[in-house]
Amino acid sequence: MADIEGKGTRPSADKPTFRNEGASTRGAHFKTSSGEQGESQARSAGRNAAAGPVGSPRGTAKPVVPAAAETPAAKPVKPAAGGPAAEPVKPAGGEPAGGEELRRVKKKKHKALKYVGIGCGSLLALVVVFVAIFAVWFGMLGSSMSIKDDAERQELEEELTPVNSASDPFYVLILGSDARESDSGSRSDVIMLARVDPSVGSVSLVSIPRDTMVTINGSTQKINAAYAHGGSAMAVRAVSEFAGVPISHFVSVHFEELEEIVDMLGGVWVDVPESFSAGGGMSFEAGNQLLNGQQALAYARERHHVSGGDFGRAQAQRQIVEAVIRQVLASSPVELPGLIGQLANCITTDLSVTDIVGYAQEFLGKELTVYSAICPSYTLNQDGVSYVATMFNEWKRMMQLVDAGLDPNDATAEIPSEQADNADLGAASNSPAPRDYVDLAANAMTTDDVAAVE
């Protein structure tokens, strides 16, 4: 079989190399049955080789088909090693060729590869759509949770102390707005200071009685008046001065939506310390039990029929918050989106959805530890106004334990030197309550009068 060698291009694994013996031209040799015809065709081939075919790289020769009537059809040409198989050359126009016509064989695309490409494209499109929907959903949740008033949000940001990293411990102020349908405005009935330590998976919940005596704008008032007068920023400032710690985040909980959250969680387990009757005709028996949303809300609101009055109600509120935290962290990834969406409907916070997810991820794989306490206090009537006064020595020790990540109720715990040397912890610098309080507390209702949880 005759060979053709294309010297104008470099052989590759995809392009077979052919060789013909015969008259020499620029980059290609042809041998035909007629010398003159062969020379003419060779010159034409040389020009084509130099110019290259339309749509091909310059310098790639396209073999010319010799017009010889008696030449039989060419046999298949054996490709170079690693190259594709060449198809038999057919004479032009259906007539027998005078020589052998050679051409590059166009590879066929496999249908399976085509379908794989379509499948990958569809999957990529679905991923893009999912990410877009997820981003919009996150944005909607973030918008529903954020503080709407720009001025209030800016004032709050100026009061908050940023956290260096997601694993560092930080303080959160939790306010409970217990506005009912019959109320003309919301009331800050719940005030909790939470220390969150994601690195070890611990949370310390400390209630501050809403009637705690403090100084606000130069006058003696109850601490829950801070939110009424100056919004979230003033509330953060008042609690930060009272506890002697920087506060990094703010969360306001709307109690009306608490019922829906608890039901969405399938109820919450609470160890009720004593039997009592509550509002709405409900009654509770002492013992560990599963409360539905309506029961949990009634339990968190009752203060008239429980030991310790408002102090007892504060304990119940901490129990509900702890139970919700435990249930949320124990939920499956499939349930979390719905829970986060429902939580977003009942809280206002400076935290973004990304912040919440990031902190939750820090808790994964760790055993959750929750400490619960209340600022040591007693009731005090001054100038005809009922207040709650602070037991300063006990409060200072409690905040030292809280800041160290220890059990705030542990009377035998040793205070670490870092906290012992911090004069701000539990200083209650904004409290005008009597510093000599031992006799006053002995004749009043105190936080020790609350029914103990087993």
C-alpha cells in the first residue's frame, strides 16, 4: 500500500502519520499513474499544505484526491501507535480514484458522555438554585430577627463588645417581653444574663429580678425600666454595669410565640419543684414532666401561687429556656431549618443566622452543661415603692464563679485568681441599695425562699 508523509505538521497521538514514495513536493509526496498529472497535483497539494484548509491550523496539509479511473479503493491504513483507527478512503464522486485518498477521521462522541454532561449540568443548576433559595431564606430570617429601627440598632452596637472568635466565651443579655393581647405595650418581665462558652459546651443562666434597684439617668428605678426608657442599648448598659461584665449579644424573646416553639419541639421536659395552680385553670404536680406549649407558657408566667413569688417565676423561666436549648441542640439536621425559622419569629437580636449556626456548630460533639442561678436578692420597700435589693457579697462571689465557668451555686468552689483580682465582677456599681443589708434580708422574702429543684 502506498504511504504519504506529511512533513509540514508534527505527528501526534491523535493524528496518524502516513508515507508515500514518489515525486517530492513541499511537505508531501504523491505517486500517480501519470507523471504530468502527478506533478500538477503535487504542486497543488503543496500550496494547500502551506495555506491549510479553511477552519484548520495553518500548515496542516489536506491530501488531494488524484483522478485516476482504474485505481481500486484504498485499503484501511494502519494508524500510528496510540492513534485512532483510520477508515477506508472512498473515491471522490463515487468514481474509482487513480491513487489513494487519505483523510483524518473525525472521532465520534459517545452518547453516554453526552448524557453525563447533561446530568452534570442539571445537577449544577439544581445546586445553584438551592444555594440561591437558601441564601434568600437566610436573608429573610435575618431580616425578621433584626432590630428594625436603624438608630436603636446603631446605639446597641455601640454598647456591645465584639467576640474575638466563635470559640471564646461571651455574655448575652436575654430579655423577655411578656406582652399579652390585652396589654397596650410590652413589659420586660424576664432579665437573664447568659455566659456562653462554646469551647466546652457550657451555658450559665443567671436571672436578674426585674424589680432590682438601680440608678438610671441619675434616678433610682427598677432595672426593667432601662428597656422602657432607652431600648436595648440602655438595657445592655444597665445590666453590664450591674454584673461587671462586657455583653456581646442581645436577644429579646416574645413570650406569645413561646407556645408555638415548644409545640414544634414536641414539648419540653421540666422538673416542677412543687405542686401549684396556675392561670387559665391549669395545675401542675411536682416532678419531672413533659409540658406542651400552653403549659410551658403558663408555668413560666405564674408568680402568685409559687414559693418565692417573682423569684420562683424567674426560676421557672430559666427552666423553660434551658429545656428549649437542650431540645434544639438535640434536634436532627432535617428539623433544624424549621426550628430556626420558628425561632426567628419570636426573637429580636443583633445575631445573624450565620452567627447562630456558627455557635451551634461549636457545640456539636460536646456534652451540654447548663448552670442556673439568680442574683442573691431580697424584697425592699422604699418610699412606698416595692424594689428588689441586692446582697452584694453573695452577688460578687456568684459572678466570679460564673465568669470562671464554674457552678454559681457551689458554695465550696475556689475562686480562680483571675476572677478574684477582677474588681468589676458583681460590683453592682449602679445599685443604690443599702450596703448593710444582713438585717434587712433576714426580715424579707429572699431568693432562698424559692422551692428547690431536685
